[in-house]
Amino acid sequence: MFLSLLTKKEKLKFLDLAVYMIDIDVEKKLISRIYGEIGREIVEEYTFSKSDSIDDTIDYFKDANQAVKNIVFLNLVSISMEDDLYNTLEHLFLERIEKELGITAEKRKDLMQIVYDERDVREKAMRVIKY
């Protein structure tokens, strides 16, 4: 969600975080869900391997504006909830991102609610389409 608002470099750095998050749960197929928003040219440029330093990638976003930080966190939460299983390593990684990017508890709650609401709309749409 809203990944198209990021700059080219922010998109590439986000993909580093996304690949790291996906690798935690070994769900490479999830990356295809964000192709449309990231853009074909970015996907073709990306090497789809984890960054040499996840710390450097996180540090890159520390200097970003709050909207970029919120978009990054929102999409990482969405990725973590894609499979209905929220494992401990994902939780710890999200906590780290939240802390290092200065996401407040209230903002985290709001962003997570967006993910839940989007999921509810998708499920409702599937029920309408199927029946």
C-alpha cells in the first residue's frame, strides 16, 4: 500500500526489508504482491537477495520523513500478516523497525488497523465474487 509514493531508492531499500521479512517466514511468493506498486523498472533493477547489512538498510530509513517511515512499517506489517501466521521472529523484526523508525504505539495501532481493514475488504470481496 502506497509504495508508489516512495522514491526509487526508497523502493529499492524497502525491497531489502521486505526480502528480509519474507525470508524470516520463507514466503518468497509474497514479493509478487508488491510488484505492481513498486513498478516494473524497480523490480528489474533489484537483485532479490538480502542486503549485506540489514542495519544499514534500517539506518537509511531513520532519516526519511515520517510518511515514508509509516509506509514502510505499514507494508512490513501487511507482509507479516499475509499468511495468517505471525511468528516470533517477524514480531521481533517489526518491533525493531517500530523502535528505530520512531513509530509511536498509537501510530502502530492505526497502521495495523489499516492492514486489518484491507484484509476484511479483500475477504468480503472474495465472498461476493464467489457466491
